Amino acid sequence: MARPLTATIDLNAILHNYRYAKKLQPTCKAFAVVKSNAYGHGAIEVAKHLDEEVDAFAVAAIEEAMSLREADVKSSIMLLEGVFEAEEWALCEQYGFWAAIENDTQLTWLLDSEAKIEKVFVKLDTGMHRLGTDKNGAKLLVEKLKESGLVGEVLLMTHFACADDLSDITTMEQLTYFEQTRRSIGSIEASVANSAAIMKWSVPEGGWIRPGIMLYGISPFAGLTGQQLGLVPAMTLSSKVISVRSLKQGEKVGYGLSYVAKKDHQLATVAIGYGDGYPRHAQHGAPVKLNGQSGELAGRVSMDMITVKLSNSDQSLEIGQEVVLWGEEVPVEEVAEFAGTIGYELVTRMTSRPNYRYQAFNEIKL
Ligand SMILES: Cc1ncc(COP(=O)(O)O)c(C=O)c1O
């Protein structure tokens, strides 16, 4: 016996979405970004399913890369933030990891270590001002890496600050600065595009794209769901009704008694809460599917439970009925909106409490 809470991951949906990214940018190779436990979907399971298909994986840090190698993942793995300590370069050589580089400290550590690295991506700061060096710094890093004889291929990368906002010209400005720098360096492959750029911006031909959120079937754009973009959602989070009661008009529910029934209706208590990853800040009205009908959150989210009601139907509620919190029938992007956040955060903040089930049931059409 266990709490009836399940995160079902459709691994074929992720494969479909990876192929879709490559179809949109057919001249490019593609990383599958599986950092942060594959955005909460389970990095090892996801990477093993995609291992024979992907051009390479990308993670945030070496410990994420190591855990994939230890699980026998064979593809190349790129460290998007590069190394954090000198010793990591030797591990990169040993395990065949690629890495981003953005400062002289990382360069000095590499030169001192004499580690041989297959691909190093020099990170150019084109305006986001989070990681990366400027045009001259990038040129120098490229020159020194090439002179070192330690690196098989040096590439140039950047990251967009506003690619999810199609009305913002910053992406065009960042691309212009990137291409100017690239021309001043000479022949060098590029890596610029995250999911939003892959789907909606014109990115350099060739080189490497870096799809993350789109692999999981989730939209990076406000007001659009993954399915509306042609993606297949990979995670279905579902649980069951564990208690049912009849509320009279005016009765209040949950912590703070913040929900007040406007009329008599049934209320179901469901085994999921913020201790599982459901967002505590979700507001009344957040969508759920309750026994196949449209339902909504009614009452504050507790650690282990939520309370929900049917939106329109007066079907009778019963213990054991299935409740879908998000998935194909309930876009995670819409739930996120009710919690003042984005789909990225909801899936990434999943905890180890739900029962994770891996399936590959969506037929791949690409
Ligand atoms: C450097 C880099 N590239 C690619 C990605 C993937 O971005 P997205 O999930 O928006 O596709 C990320 C994610 O944060 C990133 O930091």
C-alpha cells in the first residue's frame, strides 16, 4: 500500500520532442539538455532512453555528468557551466566530457592540468550578463585554447536572455553581436539556441542547438502550451481522491479557510501537496482533471493534500477516483500560471515522493 501518487514519464514523448527540435533546425546537431534531473523527469532514465539517438547530452555540472556515465550512458556529455574546480578538467578527460569555458581561471586550470578535451565551447556574453566573456575575451580564449594543443575543437556559444518574448528585439541584438564576434574569429562552429530560439527564431545554420524544456513537451512561451507548439508532454502527474464531503454554501475549506463555497457542492480531498512538488502558491481555480471531468483547486495547498471540486458537472465524487494534476489533459503551463510561475519550475521541483513510472507508449511519428 502506498499513497496513490504517480508521475508517469513517457520516454517516447521525449524522443519525439528531440526529433522535432532537430526537424526544426535540420542543419544542426542537438544536445539533449538533461540538467536538473532532466527537468525533474529522471536524468538517468531519460538519458538511457535517448542514448543511441542523441548527438550529445548537456548538463549543468560535472556531478550530473558523472552520474550519467556511472549509469553507463555512452554519448558525449557537455558541461554547460564548465568546470568549477581545477581537478574537474582531469575528470573531463577521463570521462570524455566536453565543457563550456568563460574565464581565464578555467583556462589556467586547463593549461595546468594538460587534460585533453574533445570539444570546448567558449562562452560569449552577448547581453545576458550572467556567464560569458566579451568579444575580445572570447577571441583570446579561442586563440589560447587552439595554441594549447589540448582541445580537439573550439566552438563559440552564447545564451539568450529573452528568446521566449517574440516582441523583444534583444535576441536579434544578441545574435548580431554573436555573428560579429564569430566573423572576427574566423571559422568556428556556433551554439546559441535554447528551446524558444529553436522554435521561433532564426538561428545560425550548422553547429549545435540546446533544447531543454521543449524535450519535456513544455512551452517556453507565456500563453502557449507545449501541445499547441507541436510537442508531446512527457510527464503526467496523477493521484486519487482520498475523501469526499458535501459543502454547504458559505462553508470554508483548508488552511486559512481561504476558500468559501459560493453554493452547495461536493469537495474531494486528493493525495498530493507541496511536499510532492505541487506548487503551494497555486490559487483557487487551478485546473485538474477529476474522474475525467474538468475540476479545479478549491482551498489552499497543504503539504500532503489538496481539495478540489468539479468545475461544471454535478457528477458524484467518490473515493478512489483518479485526479490528473498535469499532463496531456491538463497543461502544466496553465497550472503554473495559477501559481505565478512557469512550467519549468513545476517539473524541476518535483520531489522523490511520487511513484515514478517510466513508459514508452506514445507512438513516435517523426
Ligand atoms: C546554457 C543553456 N543552454 C540551453 C538551455 C536549455 O534551455 P531551455 O530549457 O529553455 O530550452 C539552458 C537552460 O537553462 C541553458 O542554461
